[in-house]
Amino acid sequence: MSEEEPETQDDDLQYFVRIGQTDLDGTKSVERSLSELNGVGRRTARIIAEEAGVDRTATFGALDEDVIDEVVTLVENYAAEVPDWLNNRQNDFYSGETTHEIGNDLQLTRQHDINRMKMIDSYRGVRHKRGQKVRGQRTKSTGRTEGTIGVNVEEIREEQAEAAEEDDE
């Protein structure tokens, strides 16, 4: 007869933690779960966990409600807690403020910046319009959209053979 081990039931485990408009996985660690949010990387997630006084390897959904709420408020008020150089939106073009964008707000501001570059016909805007590489990558050998690369020798030989047949007639 074998003894059965009691299963550990996590009744108080939140499987989804909502920050902004994003659902984060509550079964992962705090650092990994926060880094899934757009605009929050591993370094930012570590800083937030440290500020909240939470072990970054702890399961995010197993934390108490008040601790989770504190982490959420720290994520939303991240720009005020850290120096300006650590924010992802420094000296905004329209407002001149330094903020830290997360989630859908980051995607929207990035799209607005690209549209502004397209409207003023800056070099980067023109590259975006044409669908070409923007950040200085090679374009001679990579990023080709057509199927044929190089010279199609067989096609040239066929054309020469047809031209030779027409000359013989």
C-alpha cells in the first residue's frame, strides 16, 4: 500500500492579473509576468518588484490582493518613481514631457510617431512609406520582395534562341 501525497490546491491563486488593458499570467513569476506587458522589460520588472518589496521569483497570482494592487499602481506610476533616462518616452514631441508608456498606449504613440514622420517626409518616413528598411540595414542582398534574385540565365538563352530562329527565317 502506498501513501498518497495530498495535492496542493491553490484556491487563492489568480490565474489572470489585469494591468491596464492586458491580462498577465498569474501562474508565472512576478518578473516574467510583468515583462510580458508591452513597455515593461526584465529590468523594469525587477525595479517594480523591488519597489513593491516582493520576491521577483514568487508566483504572481499567489500574492495577496493588496500586494498585487501595489504592484499595479507601481506599474502605472513608474515614470514618477525612476529617473528620466529610464523611461521609454523622453521629451515627447507634442507635450515635451517624459513618460513611460505601457500596453496599447505604447503601440498608439509609436504609430503616431511613424505617421508624423510620413507626413513631414523625413528620411525615415519615406522609408516607412515605401516599405523599405528604416534603421540602416543592408538592402543589396536582403529584404527583397520579388521572387527572382540575380540573373535568370535560362530565360536569356530562350530569348536568344528565339531571336536566332527569327533571323534564320
